[in-house]
Amino acid sequence: MSNTDAFTKQRNRNWAWFWLAYTGFLFIDPIFDPSAMMWAGSLAVLAIFLGIFALYLRSDDTGSPLRYWMIAATFALGLVTFPWNQGASCLFIYAASFVPFTVESIRRALSCMLLMMLCVIAEGYYCTVHVAPHTTFHIGWPNTVVAIFLMVLIGGGNIFFAEQKRADCKLRLAQEENVALAAVAERERIARDLHDVLGHTLSLIVLKAELAGRLIDRDPLRAASEIGDVERTARTALAEVREAIGGYRSRGLAAEIEAARRALDAAGVTLLLQSAEPNPLGPTVAGAMQPAEPAPSLLATLSAAEETALSLVLREAVTNIVRHARATTCQLCFVTEDGQRRLIVEDNGQHTIAREGNGLRGMRERIEALGGRLRLERDGGTRLLIELPLHPEAA
């Protein structure tokens, strides 16, 4: 239990003692018909009820057996006291008021209250018909009617308040569960982001460092150039981590394609860019090397979230090609047709890893979160198809 919940329960307990004001009804008869026996009996009843009330408040759980016993004790005390002190009708009110906060089912709560009312009516009938008027145990019909009316009014009203309290508790529990789920989702997002942000860059650093190590004896100038690239890439990684922490991670799709070209070039893989977009950047020849930049019309139809998702998916795909594919060419294709925008990443390598890892799973989650889908095909290479819905305003 949190400190807030404990404080709330303690506050509710403290406020509940104010409802003891109804016990003032116990002293109406002693005031208007004073006698030592009446006062002693009324004070004894009050002391017993205070003990019952305290035990009821100590039992916090709805449906607790102790609460049922306390309700039964309160009602029984009222039945014993009502014939000689009609102010004991307040005990019936307490019992009827406790029921909705103890019994969660409205039907069962109403059944319990109806049974109580029948008992009060039966006792009132017996003490009215079979006991002589103006004697100690005679109950007038007005007192019985008033007791039943107050039980219906206050007990029935408490059904509404009890349901409202339970709804508030459920809402609070749902909010706490949502917070917990959001925390889990955020941890997963951070893990996915770190994988997407650093996986590609660190792979490039390793690749260039290995290349520099092989060239250091044969071509020191080229090795020095590669070491310089390693330093620049490491600085880029540091900047990306800072951007990830700041919540702005994507450099844009065009910049990501240029970074992919550099990474693939370092791995000896040729990048081919094709586009079936209307009015792309100049004429496109199948299989010909194009500028490493998507068509302006494609970028114009992408929202910031979509461009970020495609950029990170492309980064992960290129990282997998560099690490596992042993490919010689990588082809990017951008297509808009049939209400879909498609990004196709295809290589001619031989992937040895068939199990879906964190990278591919993260790509799929990103695309599906935007209403798209991701499909992976392996047949004479690897073909990654990403589809995003084309919104009417973009079309």
C-alpha cells in the first residue's frame, strides 16, 4: 500500500466518526421519559455500538467476514433495543448503511436490506398488536414506518455512494496499471532506441577499425583516413546518444540514406537507389546508381513520425546487411501505389541468421504502431518490404 492510499484510508476513518451523530436518537426517549433504567440502558447500548463501529472501521476490505459480523451485531442490537427505546431505529439505519459498502453486488445488498426491513416490520407488528399501549415494550406504527423510511432513504442512497467509491477505486487501479504498463513500454522503447541509434554506428566503427588495421602496413595514408572516419563516426554516435536523450533522434530520411551509403561503401557494398515516385530527382534507370536521396514527393507525404520510423528501419536494415549479409549490392526502392507508400530494401547476400532478433522486432513494432506492416523475404538474397498507409491529405 502506498503512503497516499494509507493517508486516504486514515482520513476516511477519521471522517467516519462524524456519522456517530445519528446515535443522538438513542437519547430522545430518556430525555422525554427520564428514568435511571432508561438512561443506563441507552448508555450501555451506545457503548456496545461504539465498539462495533470501531471494529467495522478497522476492517478496510470490502466483503471482509468481520464486516458481516459487525452488520449483524448492529442490527441485532437494534432489534433488542427498539421495543423499549424507539430511538434505536438509528441502529437499523447504520446496519442498512453498512451493507452497500460491504456487499459488492447491488442485488445482494438490496436483498439484505429487504430482509432487515421485514424483520423490523415483523417486530413492529408484534410489539404493536400483542403488547398493550403505554407499556415498556409497545412500539407504535409511526415509529416502525419512520424506521423503514430512513432505512430505505439512507441505505438506498449509500448504494449510489458505494458504487461511486468502487468505480473510483477501479479507476485508480486502472491508472496505476496504465502507469506501470507505460513504464514497461518506455523501457522497451529506450532499449529499442539505443539499439537502433548505436547498433548501426558502432558496427560502422568496428568495420572501419578492422579496415584500418589491415591497411596500416600496406597503405598508411588510407589507414589514417579510416581512423579519421572512426573518430568522426564516434563523435556522431555521441551526438546521436545526446539526441536520443533529448527525444530528437532522427536526422531525416535523406541524411540516413547518405549515412547508409557511407556504411555500405566501407563494407564494399554498392548502394542502388530506385524510385517510382512521380517527378523524382531526374530520370531513373533500373539498376543505375542514383543520388542517395529520396524523391521530394515522398518526403512531402511523410509525417515526422513516419520519416523517423523509416529512417531507423533503414538504419537497422543496413546494419544487418553490413554485419551478416556478405552482399555486393543493396537496392533501395521507394514506391507509392494502391494507397500505400513502400520502402523496399533488397540485397544479394546470404544471411545466415534466420531467427528474428531485437532489431527486426523493433522495426516491426515501429511500423505497426503507424498502421503499416513489415514483411521479410529471403530468396536469393533478402528483401525487406515496409508499407505505410497513404493518408488522404498526403495523397
